[in-house]
Amino acid sequence: MNADFSRGRMGLLTVVFVLALLAFTMRLVQIQGIDSAAFAAMAKEAGARKLTIPAPRGDILDRNGEALVSSTQGVSITADPYLTAPNAPKITKLLRAELGEKIDYFDTVELLRTPDSRFVYVIKNVPAYSAKAAITTVNEAGYPGLFAENVSLRKYPGGSLAANVLGITEGEHTGIAGLEKQYNESLSGTNGKETYEIAASGQRIPTATATLKAMTPGDDLQTTLDRELQWFADQRLSDAVRDAKADYGLAITMDVRSCEIVQMSQVPTFDADSRENVKSETLVNRAVSNVYEPGSVMKVITMAALADQGKVKADTKIKVPGQMRLDGFTISDHWNHGTINLTAGGVIALSSNMGTVVAAQQMDDSTFHRYLTKFGFGQLSGIDLPEESKGIVTPARDWSRSKKATTSFGQGIAVNAVQMTRAVGAIANGGQMCTPSIADSTVTNDKKTKKLHESTTTQVISREASAEVTRMMEAVVAEDGTASRAMIEGYRVAGKTGTAWRVNPKTGRYVRGQNTVSFIGFAPADRPRFVTYVVIDNPKSAAGGGLLAAPVFQDVMSMALERFGVPPTGSKSPKVEHEW
């Protein structure tokens, strides 16, 4: 019986063995034959690592090729949780020892233990030397599973220099403000990709097949800014805003012939490199996004419209009353007087509201509105910066008598600083207005240059009208004008001060005692090259544009004339009589 039982058990084992061998053989045939491609792909996927090859973001350069923004190599640390999970706490401690507070202990341990994943980011965009030192420390401790992914880090060597113009990037180096945003596509380039096989240890298999898609570097962007002038203007404006205890300040310098912006400053600003003081109110470029009532600088636009129609010249006689009551509102000058006799040049030189109102009555509402539109108010200037505001120009059909009057001297109309710079630049340029620009060209990795703008001009007033208004503006920058502090030795200067009541954005009402003061001017007045506009908002003093903004203009314009080698004027400004 025992022999029969033994033979039966042996037979059963033989059958089981044969069946198992048959099943193994069939599975082997399936793997090697029928589903060989699918299983090979699964095996490859299980031991594959996908790597992004970042395209270096293009540099942003000043007009002379000096770097304003550049890129440097960094590293993002990645992990394979399958390998790091057993030692997650120990790895995290080593990373914290190398990288400090950038590594959150509990979050990182959780990341390194991510279930059902072979790839996670531990930390992104770390300087290369720091990241590689951290990975080396972990590897030398015998803990596999950390990898280095090369990335491009954005550097702003000037810190706060032109920060509101240049902007910043965020996340995967996407521009979120300024030129970084405006030209994001050109600067970004195209990332490459690499896929390669890894061993169970997590190390790359040198002899294994790898696939590669090459990256394309981003284009460099050459701007019209002059780095040295920009730095000087930034510092000078900062001093003025601090001394005046103002809310903010702006300074813009533009070449009147080409409308290239050579300097654009804002205070307060932020440090783009350290990310210090980056918040909504500092990140916005106020030169294009903020609108405000410009005040008396608008008087030169009113006079330009009248001069173009042949209604005024610098010596035109105007009888100026002490005050005027329109629609229940009393309009007067900033100084008390009875009826006085001023020339049109005197109206501008002394900044008379009443004289401007009387002169503007020679135009009907629609004609005046048409000139405001021709000068670019109430519409985008076309500058290549994001988030520009159009400003506010009420349609002529909705004007009252008082609305027309206040608009003539810059209250009841809202502009941005670039619009105002462009408009006065047209007066300086013989009545020809162009589109302002701040980027000149892109340069590819193989040094091919592409111009971004074609210079086109529109004649908004005649050359004769331009010359008459220039004479009026030169009378402002004279010993007996309102802005003698804007005078520049050796050069003829034309300009205009501005003081406007501020509007409370919540109530829409004027706030007495709060002003926006400004000065705009161009030089040399006889052969204009640059226009500079300085705005100081809500200074904590009663001083106007002639005392607060004109000295900043004087310094910035002097620097611009020197930097660009503009020769001194060979003649003196002609005398303009204020009274008759």
C-alpha cells in the first residue's frame, strides 16, 4: 500500500511539474512573441527617467549692450520616492543642513514618501553650487534617489535698476510684469527633452538607449534704455521723493525724434534680484498704468491747438480777468489779481488758469476735443509695455462750460505719464508725433537681429505752431518764469510746470491740500533732442512743480545731454514779454 501511495504521489508531482513547465513556456512565448513590444515598453518605462533640458532665457540689454537682466545656471532637485521613501527623514535632515530653511522638514519627508510615484520635485531653482553640494552629501551618506535637473536662473544685476520697466519672472520663468511679460515668448525659447534608462539603484545606465530633443535658447532683447542715465535718474528721483515725503515719483526721458525711451524711473520700486518689496503697488509700472489729472502742463497742449488754427502766437494779447464763474463754479488763478493784460507767452510763463480759459474760448468744444485726441489723450500710446491705461477724456457732447474751462488747464482730464511725454515731444519735434518704444530689437543665438518697430510719425500741428509754443515754453524757464530751476547752463530749455488737485479714487472728489506736481521740458529748445517729464505725487509741502520737479528735470536732462554728446546751444532764448 505504501508503494502504491508513493507511486501515486510521484505521479501527481510529475503532473504538477509538467503543468507548471507548460504554463511557464506559454508565458515565455507570450512575452517574447505575441506581447514582446508591449512588455519591453513597460520594462523600459519602469526604468526610465524623463528630463527637461531648459532653454536659457534671453538676456535683456541696454542700448549699448550692457546686461540689465541675464540668466545663470541653477538646479532643481528631484527625487525618486521608490528609492527615497525608506530613508526620507535622514535625507531631509541632510538637505536642511545644506539648504537651510528652504527645506521644510515635514513637507519634504512627505514628498520623499510620495506613493506610486517615481518622480517628484524636492526644491526648484536653487543655485547650482548649493544644489549639487546637497545631492553629493546625500549620496555620500549612502542614500540613493536624488537627482539634479539643470535650470536657468534669472539674475537682475542692477537690483532695483529700472525694475518696473524690466519686470520679473515667476514659476517656470514666465514673465509676469514689464518687458519680461511683454516679450515673454521671444525671451523664453523652447525647452528640450531627454529620456534615458536607469538601474535599480537609480543611477543612469551609460550604455542604454537615450532619446534627445534639442532645446532652442531664447532671444536676447536689446532695449532703448541707457543704463548709466537710468541709474542716475533712479537715484535722483528717489532723493526727491524722500525729501518731499511724497507718495510716489516718476521720471521719463524720451528722444523726441524717434520716441525711444532712454530712461524711465519710478519710486518706490522693488529689488528684482532679491525679490525685496515685491507687491502689487510696487510691481505696477505707474508711468503707463496710473492715470492722474496733469494740471498746468496741459496748458501747452491747449495753446498748441490754438496756434495750429492761427488763433494765437507768443505775443498775442489776452485780457485776463481775476476770476470767472461758470456753471456755479468759481475759477481763478493761483495768485490774486484783478483784470490784467497778458500775452499768450505770459499766460504760459506765469501759468495763468484764467488766461488759458479765455484763450480756449476761441475754440468750440468739438475742435478742442479733436486736438486732444490728435495729441493721443484718451487712447493707448502704443508703447511696448503691458497694462497701459487709456486715460479719461470726456466726449465733447458731454462738456459743460466749466468742463471745457478746467480741461484747458489740466483738471477734469486724466492722462498717463507716457501720453504726456509723447504729446509734448510732438511739440518739440516740429509738430510730428511718433509711437514711444522701449525695446529696439531681438537678437537670436546665432546673432541675427530683428528690429521690433518701424519709426512712423503723424503731423499733429504745424511746424509754425510748434515754434510759437516753444517760444512760450522758453519763457517758463527764464529768471522771471515759474521754473528758473530748470535752466541748464549753455542750453536753451523749454518747459512747463504743473500742479493739480488730487482726486480721491473712492469718492471721486478733489482733496484740497493734496497735489500732483510736475515739470515737463525739452532741450536744446532750438534743436530739440530729449523731453523729460518728472511727476511727484502728493508731496507733504505746498511747493509746486517749479520747486520740486524742475530741479530733478535739470539734473536728469543735463545727464542725458552729456551722455549722448548733444552740443551746447549757440544762442540765447528770445525774450518773450509777459504783459502788454
